Amino acid sequence: MQLIKAGLCAFGMSGKVFHAPFLKEHPGFFISAIVERSKEESKEKYPEATIYHSVEEMLQQADIELVIVNTPVQTHYEYAKKALEAGKNIIVEKPFTVNVSEAEELTVLAEEKGLFISVYQNRRFDRDYLQVQKMINGGKLGTIKEAEIRFDRFRTTPSGKQHKENPDQIGSGSLHDLGAHLVDQAVQYFGYPEKLFADVFSMKGPEFANDYFEILLFYKNDLRVRLKSSVFSKEAHNAYTFHGNKGSFLQERTDNQENELVAGAIPVYGTDWTQPLNGTDGILNFLNEESETERVLTSSEAGNYMDYYQKIYEHIVFGYALPSPGKEVILNMKIIDASLKSAKEEKIVEL
């Protein structure tokens, strides 16, 4: 196989959990460089990688063609721009940038240099997201009239991560963090909305960045899609609730890849490496062809984040479609920007 040499801009949780294990296990990639500013933790699992102490040093010295910008969102624009100017293709962790203008500038720069930007929208490869997509495509719900997608947590105390909780830092807060996933899923399911109304604030108090949001997306044909997240949710809700003119589908958030990776699981290439689902995780209630009600408990099939890197490899080597290209994810950033504007001005915002 053609070997793609890659460099990681950081070795925090994102690098350790979401990127390095997949680059290591995929036979088409080689981790050539890792940035660790003061430590050398990566040596234990990735001794073949050269450790650099800054992104700039790695870009100047490392023999790499793919750069993973997995630093805090406030630095995405700076490091992505430097990587593009150094002639490197890039993967940028979500959220793409802190605002749409930065995302647009990076996308234009990549096009000018004949390089690509892919945003790491890994939740497109979650088992629950894929199950909902399967149900929509299956047609048993009919025309979707109302949908709600949630990503709740119970984290009522501060984490101490300034880039996520400092209200004075643009891009901090749940809207950019978890909202980047929910907005992406809504756009993938239904396309770009016409307008929105949003409520965004901090339940923990004004000294913290937003930790709660509710976004109502208005679509043509009277479709309404609600995106919601709270850190004061001790009891889990259904992550996906979809109602159509023929039926309803409720889906739990059951993908466990992140937890398994944190616990040390190895994502073996070419297999469903995650633990199998124990039981059911969805409810489908619909009218069949005889107009009789059927209520079925459903089980989702395994997701696999390795599929993202397989698509990156196939794009580089064979020219296949790029997963979550920057130009596409700009739409997500427009929705996030508009949500902040809506919450601040307390009004509906046209898109």
C-alpha cells in the first residue's frame, strides 16, 4: 500500500484517543511526527514518531504530507493556515474554527494551493447516527415533520479547561464543542435550514462559557428540527426523536467507541473492533402497508471511526470523495454563528 506520512499537532486526549490509534493500525498511514511541548508520552506507544516541541518546528523539519490539527479550537485557524502554507493536506478537529470567516479563509487558501481540508466529524461514524440514517432512508417514517437531536451530560462542576469554559475566549462552550456534532448531523440528515432561533447560555453561571443550548431549525415543508444539549442531565433522554407522517423512531446514544478507546481498546483495521451491543437501543412505531400499527424494538449495527481514515486514504490514493470537506462544514459554522447571534438578539435569524 502507498504509505501516507502524518503528523499530529498535539498529543492530548484527541491525539491519544481519536487519531493516533487509527493512524497506527491503518496499514496505509505512518505516524512520522508528534508535537509534545514539554513531555514525551507518545514514545511508549509510538516510538517510530519523531517528537517535536512546536507545530512550527514539525512543519519545518518533518517529512510529512498530512497534518492533523487537533489543538484547542482557538488555535485551529493559526495552525491550519501554517500547515497549508507549508504545502500540507490537513485534517482539522471539530469545531472547524471559532467562526465562519476563519473557515472560509482556510478553505479558499486550500483551494488555491491544491490541498484539502477535512474536518474530523467522527460522529458520522457512530452506530446511533448511522441507525437513524438507515431509518430515514428506509421510508417507514414517511415524511419527517419533527426531529430532535440531543447530546446531554451530567457535568455540573468546572473542568478547569480554559479553552472550553472561559467565556472570554471565542469558541469556548458547549455550542462549539457538542453543537458541532449536532449541527453537522442535522445538516447531513436534512440539508441547510432556512432560518433558526436559539437559546444559548451557561447554567453554571456567567463566569463560565455556555453549557446549554437549544436551537430550533426551520426548514421548508414545515419541518422543525430541534438541537439541544445540557450538562445538568442526570437521567438520559433519547438522543434522537424523529416523527413522520407514517411513524416515529426513538434512538438512544449507544456508541461506545470513545469509552473503549479511553480504556485502551485497539481499533483493529478491517474489523468491527467495538464490543457488540447488548440488547436493543431503539423503538420504531409505524403504520404498515395495511395501515396497522407495528411497534418494533431495534438494534443498531457497529460504527467505526476507522472508516473515516479509510476514506481519507482512498481520497489521497484513489481520488475518491473526501469525508466532511471544509467547504461543506462551513455550513455548520454559519449555523453556529447564527445561533450565537439569535441568542444574543433574542430573535429568529435568516440563513
